[in-house]
Amino acid sequence: MRKSFIYLISALALFCVTSCHDDYKDYLTTGHITLTLPVEGEIEAIQYSVKMMDLNNRNIITLARETSSTIIIENLFRGAYSINVEGVVRYLDNDATIHISQFRAQSDYVSMVELNDNTISLEMILMDLSL
Amino acid sequence: MKKFLLIIILITCCTTTNAQDIDSISTMHDAIVEHQTIINDVHEISWRNPAMMESAFSHSLTHFYLSADWQKKSTPFVLQKGSGHFLASVKTDSYIRLGKNSAVWGKASYTTGKNHDIKWNSVADYDLLKPDILGDTIGGDTRREKYVFEGGYSTHHNRWHLGGEMLFRAEQEYRKVDPRMRSIVSDLTLRAGAGYDIAQHTLAFSFQGNIYRQTNSVDFYKPLGSIPEYQLMGLGEIYTRFSGDVNDLIFKGGGIRLQLDLAPINAYNGIIANLWVSQHSYERVARLLNSLPLTTLYNKEVGIRAGWKHNGDLDYALWADNQFNRRSSDQHLAGTSSSQIYPVIAHLTMYKNYIINTSFNAIIGRKGGTSWWIKASGGYTGNRQHFVFPRRSMKYGYAFGQIEGQVIHNASKNWTITTQLEGSYHACVNDYLLLPLADMEPHFIDMIEHNYNVLKSNFTIAGARFRADYRIGNSRYAIFSELQYDITICSNHEHQNHIVVSLGVHI
């Protein structure tokens, strides 16, 4: 009987230890946002600002870039975001014609919850197609 | 009225069962001493194990009484708890021996009254659910009704002790003016325990399971005057996306507790030791959003008590307590909605709270016609909490000393008088507050700073309790009245008065 008592205590203690809840400590991730042209062509130069809002906590991140059409955001708090991009792009179309255009790109919802890599692609909305 | 009838039936059952027990004046006095003495504090943890209750008392005692509890603070110490309360209760509690080997015990009570000036809290059971609550800036008085039923049975056979206990609480808290909060709580706890006598000690083990549920809503009858209800997450942070009009919540949870006890068999000297671990969780669910879980609060506790108890001409006990609580809250991140159905896309542990209580206690006294005890305690209580992002932190810790004295005097053939005095001083030895002030709205800053300014104070507490028991003729019935008063004075010039008056009969 004494042995049974000890077995019972051990089993319940084991159950208690194994049922413990672990914290979710992976707060940060990395986001890759790539801007694409709505027409065939090659981006020669680009300047833009990015505004990302955490939909759950309403925290806002603002970034500015001058070179690449891909943004890598490190130490990004994991969550659901809305993204707004505004800027100017100079690109070459298939006829080798240079265009300079203002653009916007936006998404009401993107998920940035993967632990390592969150890649999204946003298509630019060109505002001014005049040369 | 049905509730009153139920209580009265319970009382009648208790008193009828108990009728044969008390047949002499000394027995009544001994029963009062045995049940009221502050040396019972050393067994407080052990008696959570129902297997240990059979040997808790050698005398039966049943109380039926009315009680009024009034508390008033000069300003709310914690805004979410309000500035005081007035509660009226009808209560019965009973411990009845069924022969040499078994005992039953139970409690039943109905409490009604008001809490005053509650702000930033629209739920019941704040201490249990904080910081994951719903709250607003207006608040106001709330009305409360509470029903409690508890009962247990314990027996021993040869060297084995077995026991079981059930505790049930139903409560509602509501407000009749905007914001009209209403919380309905049901809280069920079951305990089972077993023990074995070995070397003049009882080694025992108990398991406790708890199921908790609270439905909560806030209504505004005057829509133009409505204000946002915030989904608070700790230190003034809110779940912004679902704050405002998501006012219909369920808190559901529960947990388990395991406890190991070692205590000397009655009348023997020996070691008192308790070790316990528990884990409880409470999920906040938004009913309006197709039962979307918003947060889950986890409360883990581990504690140890170790000491020595001596029975003799002079009784004494020495023990040390160490208890550690870790509370943490996970935020469930919602994705994009489709017809008000939100998927949960990730979980993040955003709030952490560490509480430590360490104390050393000593008590000495003597039982007799005039029984007396003196108890001294000292220790440290610390509370540290932080929110991960945006970073917020608060901590405060107290070193405290406490002294308590009790005299139970058998004044005459029919009178037993109990006097108890208590004084303590809690000195705040560390405090710290960090808030992202630039990102916070002013009323959130005011709320946190108000609570912090009181919590980082030094507290002086003084209390007294007087009780008179009068046996009616040679019957087994006695009436009693009790007056309890305590005052708390903070170093920031705030104070609290607390009075409890009870009047009833016991058998």
C-alpha cells in the first residue's frame, strides 16, 4: 500500500510538471517586402517611405528607402500588419523608354508571424505615367 | 428566498447532527479555544488537504451568525478595487466529529452589499484575473451577491487517512447605472487527499481541481454617453484592436494544485512541512467575435512551509514560509476577419508578474482557563511586473514585521471572552516604475501612477478583535458577538478603516 501511495504521488507530480505551460518568447521576426511594377520593365531608381501598422496593438513603424525595391525589416514585432508605401520610381519599359512616376502600394492585411522569414510582394499603383 | 431556505436547511442539518456533543461548560470553552486559537495558523496549509481534517479538532463546533463588514479608504489604494465596501452576510460554518474516526465540516453563506468607487475594472474577481480585465474610466459603485457552499468528509482507518471536499462559489456583481457592468461567476473546487501515519507523523498528499467561469458584459442605456471599454493587458497597455465596443466576454479557466504534507499526529511534537505546486489559467474570450480568445492568463505557484511544533505545558511553533508566484499573460494575435470570424495567427507572452513572499514565524502560548498566545512574524514581500512591448515595468517590495497577541479567558460559568490585538509595519524597501510616457494617453498614466504612489508607500496596520460567548443557561447553545476593527495608515497620508461586526449562535 505504501508503494502504491508513492506511485500515486509520483504520477501526479509528473503530470503536474509536464502540463506546465511554456511562454511564447519569439517576439521578433524579419519581414521582406518586395515592390513590383504593374507593367513589364526594370526599376532604375526608387525612393519611398513605408508605414506599417500593427493591427492588434496599433503600433506604427515608419521607414524610408532610397535604393532597392526590396525592404528587409529586421526586429519586427510578430503580428498582423497593414502596409502603406508611397514614393517615386524611375523605370525602363520594354521599349527602353524611361518613366518617372509617383506610386502607392498598400495592403490592408499582411501576416508577419513566421519566425524566420515573412516575404510579401506588393504591386505598385503608378500615379503618374507622364515622362 | 430559496437561497435562505437552503441555508437554513443546512444549518438545521448541522445542528441536529451535532446535538449530542457539547454537554459541559468546559467542553464549550475548550471547543472555542481549540477552534479560535491563532496557533492554528501553523496548520493553515495542511488543512487544505481534506485527509488532514479528521485530526484537525477534537471538539465539534457549529456557528450560525449574521455579519456586517464595512471598509472605507480615504482614496482607493488600487483604483480597480475601489474605495471600500459594505457587505452584509448570513453565514454558517460547522465542524462535526462523527465518532472517533471521522469528521464532516462545511460552510454556507449568502453575502450582499456594495463596492464603492471602482474604476478601470468592469469584471468581478479582480485579484484572480488581473491584469487581463475589461475596464473604463468612469466606473462607479457595484452591487454584489455571493453564495458559498463548502463541505467535506474525512476519515481514518488504521494508519490511513482519507478525505474529500467540495467548494462552490456563485457570485454576481453588477451596476445599475451606465456603464452597466454585470459579471456572473461560478467557481467549483474539488479536493481529494490521502495520508499515512508514520513515526508519529502523518504524511499526506492531496490533489485539487478547479473549474472557473465568469460571464461579463457592459451595457450603456444612453448610447450617446457611452465610453470605450478597454481590454486591459497590464500596466496600462490595452488590446487596442478589440477595445471600444467588444463588451461581452467570458473568462473560463481552472487548474490543479498538488500538495504534500507532513504534520505530527495530535498531541505529539514534530515537524510541520508542506510543499505545494499549482497552475491555473484563465482565458478571456470575446463572445461577440465568435468566441475569439483574446488573452490567457497563467498563474503558477510553488510554496514550501517548514517548521516545528511543540505541545506541552507551553505550546510553541516555529516555521518559515516561502511562496513564489509567477503570473504571465499570452496575447492571442488575431488575423484578418471574415464575417466577424477572426483566426488566431500567433501567441505572444506579453505580461509577466513575479511575486515572492518569505516569512519567519514564531508563536508561543498556553492552553487553560485563560489561554494566551503571542505570535511574531517577519519577512519580505516582493512584486515585480513588466510588459514586453512597449516596455513597461513596475516593482515594489516590502520588509515587514508583525506581532499578534490573543487571550481567550473563561470568565465565568457562562462567559468566554476572546481578545486579540495585532500590529504590523510594512516598509517599502524597493520600488521602480518605467512607462513609455510619450506613447501613453494621460488617463492611463494617471491610473498607473495613482496605484504606484500608494503601493510604494510604507504601511502601518493595527487591529483589534473582541469576542464574547455566552452560554444560555445549561443548554448546549451559546450566543456570541464579535467586533473586529483594523486601521491601515500609508506613509502618503492615506488610510483605511475596516470594521466587522458579527452576531450569532454556536453549538
